[in-house]
Amino acid sequence: MALRVFVKNLYLYFMYKVTVDKKDFTIASENGSNSIDTKPFDADVLEFKEGKFHIISDHQSFTAEVISYDNDEKSFEIKVNSTIYTVKVQDRFDQLLQQMGIDGAAGKKVNDIKAPMPGMVLQVMVESGQKIKKGDAIVVLEAMKMENILKSPADGVVKSVKVIKGDKVDKNQVMVFLD
């Protein structure tokens, strides 16, 4: 069910960066018009069985099947006719995180939590010595009139906390050290 919603939303929203076997494309949708790398694209897509699609584009017919899907990585293995492709999708939020330099943190050993942008600390939700799990809230940071909950990218222990409620922080300032 989640896969179906994700695929349908992929087709409805404005802009995605899609990587297919290491080649990047920009897919955009605006007012019902679709484009790939700014070139107009039109296709009839019919899901005839969950995860299986029939596609007609440019007078050609394709059968596509979603073989696997990783929700955390937003990646797919898709079989089109008899060829299997690896597809990774980034929405505008993923692209923003990448521009701020905080993408991919879950795959690496993270020793600290840094401010992704200048802001003010609204709440510190951990203390030194506390055990944390991946996804636990660490700090609430107000930036650009929005509250941002910074979460732990991995399991670990809080080594030290360098900020308190009300502190102003700069981009990339270390707020919490992890062990």
C-alpha cells in the first residue's frame, strides 16, 4: 500500500531528481504537464496488478514491475520489459538536505549533531550519558520561522551536549557529541 501511494505521489508532485543506474534525470510535473530534463513527456500508465504496470509512450509499449523497494533510501529495483534498473528518487526535501550537507549521515559513523542552518535552540531532548536509538529526537531548532526536529541518525550514546534552550547557533555548529 505504501509503495502504491509513493508511486502515485511521484507522478503528481512538482519536481524530483531521479537516478537510474547512475544517470541523473529531473522529472517535473506542473498543471498536468510532465517533463524529463525539461523535455515534454507524456505516457499512459496503467497498474494492472499491484506493483506491475503497462506503459505506453511515444507509440511504444512497456511492461514495468517493481521488484523491490527501500522506503528509507527511496530506491527501487524495477524490471522494464526484461531489463532491471536501479532507481533512486530524491524529492525537494532530500535535495535540500543534500545542499545543506546532511544527507547520507545514516550510512556513516556520526560523532556529532551539527546545526544544518543558523537558528535558535528551542529544546534539548537529550543529556550526557543517555542512550539513543536511530530516529530519536535530539534537538528542536527554530530556523526560518520553522521548528526543525533534529533526530539521531544512528544508535549510540550522548557524549556531551554543547547547547541549551535559547542558544543561537550557526550553520555546522556542533550541538551534541555522540559516542
